[in-house]
Amino acid sequence: MFTTRPTLQGTFGMVSSTHWLASQSAMAVLESGGNAYDAAVAAGFVLHVVEPHLNGPAGEVPIVLAPAGGEVRVLCGQGVAPAGATIEHYRGLGLDLVPGTGPLAAAVPGAFDAWMLLLRDHGTKSLADVLKYAIGYAEHGHAPVERVGETVETVRGLFEEEWTSSAEVYLPGGKAPRAGELFRNPALAATWKRLLTEVSGAGDREAEIEAAREVWRTGFIAEALVRQAGRPTKDTSGERHTGTLTAADLASWSASYEAPATYDWNGWTLCKAGPWSQGPVLLQQLALLPPELPRYGSAEYVHLLVEGCKLAMADREAWYGDAAEVPLDELLSEEYNAARRALVGDTASYELRPGGPGGRVPRLSAHARVVATDDPGSHPMGAGEPTVAKSPLSPVPGEPDVAAHGGTRGDTCHLDVVDRWGNMVAATPSGGWLQSNPVVPELGFPLGTRLQMTWLDEGLPNSLTPGRRPRTTLTPSLALRDGVPVMAFGTPGGDQQDQWQLHFFLAVALRPRVRGGLDLQGAVDAPNWHNDGFPGSFYPRGMRPGSVTVESRTPAEVVAELRRRGHDVTVGDAWSEGRLCAVARDPETGVLSAAANPRGMQGYAVGR
């Protein structure tokens, strides 16, 4: 079939990410003798520089890794709620939702420490070796993608009037970053250079990395982050608030390893982060599939996947979170899913229908049933990740404009690497967007806003709870075939991530192979879709019952049949749904492959 570019194949190494500079930086690390984990860390820090509207060092990153010959592990780079982030505190401020921007929404930053642990435990390169690419682009400049400048323009007024430290970085001389012109972040470059100077005498490679972790947690970086959290900041509530992050919060948290959540399907095993993320939604969607699937791409096929997604997402809302024990085994059991599968009829459901695993009674926040309006400020993605991978200025229905008081959506990045030794990694960095919080003047990057995904209701699995992780939408994937790691993949896109990834995975699993390998690029390029028939994870948390958004490349007869079945179908642009990246390895031949998303024209795969 026709694809926008080939599925790359080789034997040395493959990288796919959402920005070509990150991909090529990772490839340079592989070429210099580094492994997949060295390459991933270098790419992660480059993404902070070249996609600052999509992620930053004080954001978060879940990582799924499969060391050659070892066990698949999840590295959790999702920080927890600070000790002072209690429901009582936020309610006392007159809030019924955590704001979508500002320091009240900031969890303990998680990304930096996760990258450090990955480098320390699985990498081979020094900290200076992997940071030099990010430092170079921050200090000497890079030509930004158009969306950086577009995003800055959406918050220009806020930056100029309130978040002046952000204006200093992103509106130098009053001018937003422009494609084709070099954009620099000298404060960020100075931060990393000072970090390297401070740890240079610590000892060997691992000692330097440990010293860097301490500087982040207790040194000049920690001090600057805490100062910023204490500054009154205007947020999406329209008021100025200070945050709850303290020096003790930073000093006491570290990234950690855990076993993945898994599900076996037709000889494949899918590995995801646990239910502190939305990762098991992909597993539940697979568990809900009947033994025989309708024809790939048909209206019946799309209908089946949309309706299964609604059921899985309803369960996510009722049961997922770090503040409670999650009955994941029951949610993935055959008995439970057989009963849930029977709820899928021939027409679209407009209801939110969580199940009751083990006879439990689901309980939802009242806000979980709020229907979104056409008011951009009340859109479910108003201050979070977008429904489609398009410009923030796009008028396409269902996309938010800038919310009142500066709320605008951020998105996410993704990267996958596989090396010649068979090491494989998938990571989804996000948070700490330039539009999430003011830039910390001394550091060149802002705090994150992941606490907006928690509820201010007592007793829910995802209630705001000190020391607990907010349930994140970030959800990288790693797939095994007959028990052997063969594919790493993922996408930006908030609540859409495990929808788009399911469609991609099934396209790989169900369609013919190409050149003897998996048709990764064909699966990336295939027309994609999503629905919003469940509570959005981002402020202000609304949903759009019955909605389905499809690309205009979807056959007209499929759209007509979906509408006949009662779906409220929006036809978006031809290339607007999904931003997938993927790498793979054939364990029999050792052939590596990679593909990247053409939508948005910045994702790129490289390799040889």
C-alpha cells in the first residue's frame, strides 16, 4: 500500500521521535557507541529544548524498557502530590477543581530524575555526553517548529502582563519564536552547564549522575523551583495562587521501577504502566474485543472499537488512580470482559457506564458527568493536551481556543529507540509546558501542572492525595511476541493516546507484513479517529457523549454508516488524528525497523 515514507529497516540502530532533532541526536549517540538508553536520555533532553510547548525538565515521563535478555520494566517518572496538596487546602481557596495552570497544579517534578535513573542503571555514557546536544541547541539556537511560536502567541497577553519571566525567554524583544530563525534559551543552557560544573568532581560516571540527582533535589535547582512555587501566580481560576511544593517534597521523592501491567492477545503481550496511568485502558480495550473482528477499517470495526473504548474509559474514571487499590486483575479478566462486551450494541452509546468488578460499586466525581459546551474555556482539553495534532489556532470543531485567564493546551512528546544489541525503550515525556507555569527565571523552564488530573472529591481512586501520583494520560507501550520484545511505540495526545495506539497496534497485528517485517509506517499512516465520550483528564474535565472525530481520508460510506448508528461524527482534516512513533526488532533475523508520524510534519524516524 502507499505510505508517506518507507518503514525503515537496518541492523545497527533505530530511533523514532516527535521531532527530527531529537531523533538525530539519539542516532548520534548510537553512532558514538552508546546504547538505546544513552540515546533516549539525550533525545529526552533535546525534546525539552525543541518542543518546549509540549514538555520540560520539570514535567514527567513514564518509560517502558526491555534490556536485551532482561525483564521488561516500567520506570515511573511521574511525581507525587506535595505534602501540602490536600483537598482541604484547595477547597479552602474556594476551588472545586485543581486549576489547569499555575503552581497549585504542580506535582513534584518527575522527568529529570527518571532520565537520570535510566542513564545510571542502563546507560554507558557520561552525563556530559548526553546533555551536550540539548545544551548546544539551547545555547546556540535551533530553528523552531511553527507551533512553538503559535503557542506563545496564544498566551502573549498573559506573558506580557503576568508571567513576565516567560516573556523574557519566549518573547525576546516582544517577538515570538519564528520558524526559520534561530531561537535560544540561554538560561536553560546555563542551568545544565552549571549542573555539569557542580558534579564534575564527584567521581566516576555513576557518582556524577548521583550528584546531579542531589543538585536537582536539594541544590540550586531545588531552591529555584521552591521559590517559584511560592510566587503568587495567576492561573485558570482567574486568581493568583501560590503552590504547595516545598524543599522537603523535592528532597524526599525519586523515580522508581515497577513491573508492567500486561495483557496477552493472539500471541502478543502488551506491556504498559500501571493504573496510576491510563495505560491499562489499552489492555482493557484488547480484552473487550470479540474472538472474531469485523473487517479492518469497516464501519462495524470502527464502531466496535469506539464502543469498547467508552467502556474502558468509564472504568478508568471509576477505578484507576494511585490513591486506592485498583482491581486490575478483575478488570482484565475474561469473565468481567465477557459481561462488558455484551453491552456493545449496534448503535452508539451516549452513557458513561463504569463496571463493578467483583461486585464493587463504582463512584464518580460529579464533574465526571459534565458535558462540554462550545465555549472554548469549558472544552475538556481547554488547559491540557489536544484532541488532534494541529495548530492551536485551528478552527476545526472540537478544538479549544485559549481559555480565559491564559489557559491553553499543551501536548506531549514521544520517543522510541532500539539498538543493535536488542535493547528497546519507549518513553512519553510531557508536562512542564511553557504555557503551564511561569518560567523559573534562574532555570529557563517552568513547573508542571499534572495535579489538574486529580479530583477534589474525597475517597476516589484519583482524589488529590499528598504523596500519591495523579493519574496521568502518559502511556508508552512495549509489545512482546511469544514472550520476546519486538516493538516499542507510543503517541502524544492526552486521552487519545490509548485510542490511537490501539488502532495502530491492531493495524500492525492484522495487516500484511512488508519486506519481511512489520508494516509500521502503514499502520502509522492509516486513517485514525478518536472519541470524547468520557470525562476529559484536563481542566475543566468535560466530555462529549457520542462524539467521534475521524480523518477526512475515512471512506464516506464508513462515515455515513457511523452516523446511521447514532455516532455524532466530526470529519477533521485528512492528517489530523494521531502522532505515533514506533521501532521494532525481528528476534529471528535481528533486523530493526522504525516509522514515524507524518502529521504535523515534525516527527521523524532515523536508523541504519
